[in-house]
Amino acid sequence: MRSSGSSPAPGSLARTVDAVWRIEGAKVVATVARMTGDLALAEDLAQEAVAEALEQWPEAGVPRNAAAWLTAVAKRRAIDSFRRRERLDARHAALAHHLEESAEQVWEPIADDVLRLVFTACHPVLSREAQVALTLRVVGGLASDEIARLFLVPTTTMQQRIVRAKRTLTEARVPFEVPDHTEWSARLGAVLTVVYLIFTEGYAATSGERWVRRELADEALRLGRLVGALVPGEPEPWGLLALMEIQSSRFAARIEAAGAPVLLADQDRRRWDLSAIGRGRAALARADALGRGRGPYALQAAIAECHATAPSVDATDWERIVVLYEALGRVAPNPVVDLNRAVAVSMARDAATALVIVDELVSAGALPGSHLLPSVRGELLARMERHAEARTELLAAASLARNERERAVLEAKAAALPRPAG
């Protein structure tokens, strides 16, 4: 495969490889898994291909189709793996021959290979936590520390969970396939959770230099549409799709040209994508038309709809949003839901009432190690003109934030607070 002719510096090369992996990694793993029939092996081979890229690309240059290069290397390593076995049975011999013939072909993964990858990783043989963690790793391309932050657990715990999940799939001989429709219900909840978390990481990255990772959000949208088409009679896939479509409408307004975040109150609503809002509202209406009530994703979509249809922050129906968050808290109890409800209460009523909710979460030890709680508490204290306390909370939030853009926003808010005279 021809290279681009450029030999990037080590730092820029690592960033290039990381970008390729985050954008194309799931397709590489899915393509190799389809050929080998083994998800765990495919993920390991793909990681080995990445390591080889870091060795070869400094001298050879970055290939024009970097993802195809990684796939071809992973396929060759699969052949070598089979050949190294003391006993190469007929199936593996045929597979090796097939891989050898296809290694140089143009890389064109089947359209639903990534969906197969999601369903395989969400096999019922795994616990729900393992299903979601493994899929975020192999589909979302998230690092173990990023996934650990999403689950609020130590990185080592998450690494062990992912390794055990891959080993379990291998030992259980789980096939790489979209299951028969009779098995969908057993995996649907985990699949939707994974798609939601991938989108969430794309919408507001938990770490790194970028506030938005659009490629992740777009992949989640694509998967969400595929899942909705697979199970059109289930309301929650449409609720999730509605949520993602409406939230994605704000991408153009969420960051400045230099990449700095633009918060909701400061966004130019003329830049919101009206077609995405329309698609989201249509998906929510489709979920409602099934007549089975709103689940967690549909309720979140309804909240997003309130924001999307309001002409301004002040003109938003905050009382309705409070009610929707109360319903969401009963259907899917979660401290993040309570925290968001507190924000809505502060807008619908006053900051002091909202602070009571937040302080209850603090007393309960909710969201340990997360920047979210001190961030919201700092905002509320600032609105109550308790500036010294607000500054302490905002700086505490900044110290916990893993995303560089978000940290900068929090530090700027703390710096802007009035200081006592003298």
C-alpha cells in the first residue's frame, strides 16, 4: 500500500494513529472479527497492528488509507497466529487461505459489521457492566481510563473487567453475528446503553483536548438508526434516536472556531440544525405512537425537545423540564439526573431551592471524583452572590475535570467572580 510520502514527527504520529484508531478502529476490529469469528482475537490483532504502525510509519510515512493498512496487517497477523498452532485443523487452514487471498483486497467492511460487533459484545453471557465496557472499548475506541470515568470506577478495575469479558466471549465460543430476532430483547438494553454512552462521549468528551468528538457521535447516530430499523416495534430505540438527533442539532453552535466550548446560554440558536431537530421530534413521535409510555431515553428526548424549541434560555419551559426530570428520576434513578433536576429547579424557581438538592447529593457522597457536583454547586453559589464559596467549588471542579477545554471554562468562571475589596 502506498504511503502519503510524509514522515511525521513522533508526537504528531502518535496523534495521527490515535485519530485513525478512534475513527476507524471499530471498523477494523469488526472486519477482522468477521473473518476470524473471534472478537477478542480481532481486538488483540488490531492493537498489534497499531503497535506496528507506530514502528513503521515514522520511516515509511502514513499510508493514504491508514485504516486499510491496519486491517491488512491485522489479517496477516491472524494468518501467522493460526499457522503457529501445533495442529492446524481444516477449518483454520481454510480460514488462513481465505485471509491470505483477501489481505490485499480493497477494504470495504459490510455495512452492518459494526452492529454485529455491538451485538456480539452485548452477549448475555456477560454481565451488563462487562457488556457496556467491552463495547465502549472495541466500538467506541475509548481508552480504559475514559471508560472508568464513565463508570466512576478505578482504571485498573475497568481494565480487568474488559480482559475478563474478552476471555469469557472466547471461552463461550460466542459467534460474531447479529442474533436471531428472538434473542434481541435479551441484548437490546445493553446495546442501547452502549450507543447512548458512545454518543455522550462524542457530545461532551470526558478527557483530551477536544470538547466535542463528532466522529463518535455520528457513529452512535448511525448505530441508533440501524437498531431502530431492526426493532421498529420497540419504543426506546426511537426515544434514544430522538435524543441523539436533537442533541446533535447543536454541534455547530457548541464550539468556537478555536475549539473552545460555547455553553447553552451563549449559543447562537440560528446555527442549530433545524432538520436534525425535525428528525428527532419525528422519532419521539414514533416512540409515543407505540403507546407503551416513555422510557428513560424518550424522557431525555422530551427534555432536549424543550430546549430545542425554545427561542431562548429565559423563554424555555423550565417547569416542564423539572417535571420531566422528576419522572426520569423515578424511571431511572441516578445522581446525574438529580443534579440536572437541580439545575432545572434553579431556572424555574431559584438557586437556593436548587442548592438544597445539590447539598443532599453531597451529603450522600454522590458522584465521587466527578467534577459535575462541585461545578453545579459553584454555579448556584455564584448566583446567590456567595462568591468566595463559589470560587472554591469551581476551582475544585476544574481540578477534577479531565477535559482540557472544560477545565479552562471552569477556571475562567472562577477568575471572573468578584473579590472582596482590599
